[in-house]
Amino acid sequence: MALNVALLDIIACPVCKGKLKLDKEQQELICVADRLAYPVRQHIPVLLVNEARQLTLDEAETWRS
């Protein structure tokens, strides 16, 4: 995935306005606070709540740090 990592300093979760973390393996942007994973399609973040998937408790715990 060629998502520009510098974007992570600029973009935020549309729900809580918090920081997002990049999951390169799954091609998703993770919001730990809301337990949401936003897809990245063709190197473009899709920051629409209705496109996000809910993280399980285990997944959310993995991203807390």
C-alpha cells in the first residue's frame, strides 16, 4: 500500500476527531477510541462511517499502545 504516512498527521477519525493508526496488512485506518476500521482503497482512505467495520474487543486491544 502506498498511502502517504504523512497523511496520518493530517487526517482524523470522522466520528471522534482522534488520531488514526495505519494497518498496512489489512489496508485499514484504525480508530481505537471508536473501535472502527476505515478501508483504504486504491491508496485512498475511505473515511465514511457507513464504510467502516467494527473492531472486535481483541482487535482494539491489539492497537492500544
